[in-house]
Amino acid sequence: MATWTVGQVADLLGVTVRTLHHYDQIGLLVPSERSTAGYRLYTDADLARLQQVVVYRRLELPLEQIRELLDRGEGTTGHLRRQRVAVMSRLGELTELVAAIDRALEREMSDQPATTEELKELFGDGFKDEYQAEAQERWGETDAWKQSAARTKRYTKADWEAVKAEMDSVNAAFVAALRAGEPATSEAATAAAESHRQHIADRFYDLDHEFHRGLADMYITDPRFTRSYEGIEAGLAQYVHDAIHANSDRHAE
Amino acid sequence: MATWTVGQVADLLGVTVRTLHHYDQIGLLVPSERSTAGYRLYTDADLARLQQVVVYRRLELPLEQIRELLDRGEGTTGHLRRQRVAVMSRLGELTELVAAIDRALEREMSDQPATTEELKELFGDGFKDEYQAEAQERWGETDAWKQSAARTKRYTKADWEAVKAEMDSVNAAFVAALRAGEPATSEAATAAAESHRQHIADRFYDLDHEFHRGLADMYITDPRFTRSYEGIEAGLAQYVHDAIHANSDRHAE
DNA sequence: CGTGCTGCCTCACCCCGCGTGAGGGTCAAG
DNA sequence: CTTGACCCTCACGCGGGGTGAGGCAGCACG
């Protein structure tokens, strides 16, 4: 038996028949064959693909993105690595949440009934104050941090807009390279990485190629960075990370 | 200023105005007041409730369930504790997933092309084979495990159905008590716990009150158990856990 | 040969948790 | 007295399917 029908596939991989219909309809998983009666017939290859879909879906990636990922057609390993990064990022978020709950519990225990101000601090969007505090904790003593603080202090609204625009264009370059299927070691990708480095060096703090690597690593280990890159394009965090390392390799020669 | 408008609340807790409208519409969070012009006005208490909603929502509970939970009328601490348990459980699930991905990566690295069978084994529904194997690893040497294996080996399909029916009725008792708002230390809840113990003692292995506590702990630490209880009713895992401990306390006197 | 039964097909509506307008009132500052 | 920024309601859209309805396909049993 070289092919399976919907019901068999459904049992095998733990999805519903309706799901298979849906995936067929949106073109995510079109069975390679049909019987004369119109029955969907899935091959081994189809099953392998479905398996990938199922795993990616566990990460709650939109089906559209899953399709792009799978159609980018790199080995399974690339997908798996990306998945790992994504899940780790979610893990990080939840860990943060636990910490927030603990803080709330502690406060509650000590009978401070938690004012509005504190609420915001505890659960707010978790990016602003909390991040600032943590950033300072992590890098407060470093020269880079001080330099960055000094420079940005006098930035006007217009400056910030320019900064954002520059960053957007760098990101766009990364996305373009990624979509074009260029490897992270390609000219396009490493050029984008170099722009990235220069942008930061211009706007925030001196940044050599070695330090740039550290930043790259953070992009895939800190959930907040990962999330913001993944929000732009699936797999982008990992790609940017790889491209920066590749660029630093080039400049090390 | 004792009340806030939608926009202020939105900024404060990091939700959108539309979300607040929605919550009002479905009765999840109806602002305590309205201005003469019809503006929604949120009080301190409303904010506290919203904060709970926000946290529960991060756990991806359906809004309907969140409403039930909040209307059950327990203190903030109770909610926070439950939330902690739930988040931890989700963390466990994700950790499992990372482990699964790692296994797949390893296999991929060692150039085993991974057949469908193997994939299924790796990612399958994660409850059947995998659980069996793990269970044996954890308890394979214990008397309880051997006893259970010996007894259940000869169970027929009809036996299994009876077992399931018994378990369902015990669970129904827990749910009824929970819904009625009975505390976990109540007669109803501890009686259900006692039935639970006897059911297992009858069907699987001898189970005294001390060992029963161990089982209870597992219900809130092992994500698979947590998930299956939470799937029946939100908050049930914690409730069953508490009821079992309360019951064991009674019998220890 | 019919009669069930299970499994497959398509078509089409429903659900949740909002996002995103459209069209219009409110309120404080200049 | 206008101009924005904010607020209101109403209503449609979307993703990822669930859940029928109505109708063939294929096999077993009598």
C-alpha cells in the first residue's frame, strides 16, 4: 500500500478529516493523487510534509507562514532549528509571566492591595519599563550603554523617526534576501548585516564585528527580540543571527 | 480621579479599546459606570478584574471560561495561584516540544532519514507510546506498577469501559462540587477524593492516603495530567489536588 | 441482486477573539 | 467657536477549522 486516504492519514497523524480538507483547499497540503472516484490519496512524501505542518502548528504559526517555510525548500534541519528558536522564545515569555505572577502574589501576601500604578508596572505591556530596568541591569555598567544613553538623550521625535526608518530599511533588506532564498552567507545577507552594524554604530554606540556577534546571539535567545523579528517574517531572527555571524567571519579574515 | 475611560485603561494594561468593547459586549468585563454621554468608566475594581482576565488570556483560556472562573468569586490570591499552576503546565508542554524537536534534530544529523513510523513515534500524540515508556521508566520498579500491570493485563474491553465509566462519575462529582462553589475541604469534595482513591485501589493498585497525595501532586505538576483535567473544567486539576490533600488530612486524624 | 454500513466527496453555514472601518457625538484647549 | 483627540454604535472580515446536509463508492451479508 503506497497511498492513504483521508481517514487513514487522520488517524495516523492525529488530525481530523476536515483539517485535511482545509489544508487541501488552502493549498498547504494537496495530496499527490486522487482515485478515480475523487478520493484524496496521500503518499509518503505527503505524510512527511503533513508531519512538518503538524509540528509547526503546535507553535501556533499561521498556516500561511508554514506554507512559506515548507516551500522555501531547505532541508528539514533548517525548519527544525527555526522551530526550536520559536518555541524557546515562547518559553521565555511564559517564564516572564510566571515571574510577574510571583511578584503579584508576593505583593498580595504582604497585604499591599496593589494600586493601579503597580498593576501597570506588574503586567503592563512588559516591554517598556520592565525592559528598561532589565537592560540597565544587564548593561548599565558597560560603555556601550552609557554611550547609547548619552547620544539618544537628545534625539528629537524626528530623529527617532529617522532611526526607525533606517532600521526598517535594513530589515527590509534582510527580508528580501531571505525571501529570495539567499543563504545567510550570501553577499546580500552579509551586506544587510553590515548595514545593521553601521546603523547601530552611527546611532547608538560603537560596535565592532566581535560585539556584533553578541548582539546576534541575543536575537535568538531573548524572547523579546526573537518575537519582534519573527513578527516581521517567520525565520527572520535565525536568519539575521546567521547573517551577522557570516559577516563577522568575512571581516575577521 | 476615581475612574478611567477606555483609552486610559487600554494604555494602562496593554489591551486595545476594541478589546474592552468586546469584553463589555460579552459580559466579561462590564464597566461599573457610564458617563452621561455614554462613555464607559472603569473603577479600580474593574481594573483588577481586567488584570486577571489579561493573565488568564495569556494562557489561552476561552473568554467564556475566564468569566466562569472569575465569577466563582474567590480572592485574587486563589486566581494567581491557579494561574501559576496553569502557566507552569504550559511551560512543561513547551519543554516537551523542545525535547521532541531536539530528538528529531539529532536523528536528522545522524542522517537517519526518518520514516513515517519514526516520525509518528517522535511526535505522535505524545500520550500513548511515549507515555507508556516514560511511565515505566518512572515507576517500572515499584510494586504499584507491577500490580497495576498484572491486574490490567487481563482486562477485557468491557472492563475498560467500566473503568472509564467509574472514573467519569468520580470526575463528575468533582465538577459538581467545584461548580457548586464548595471548597476543596468540603464534604462533597473530599468524598469525591475518597471515591477516586478507592476506584484506583480497586482497579489498579493498592493506594493508601499517603500515596494518594503523591498522585495529587502529579496532577498539577505533570502537564499531561493537568491538561486532561483542565480539559474537563477549568481549575479542576488544582481542585482535585486540593481535595485529595484535604481528604488525606481527614484520614490522618 | 438488493440492502446496509462505513467512508469518502462537496457545499455551506457557524464560532471565537478580536481588527478595521464608517458615520457620528463629546470635550477640553486655543 | 473651531479643531483635534477621544468616545460611541454598528457591522463586516479573517483564520482555523467544527458541524452538518445531501449524495456517491465500495464491500459484506443474506
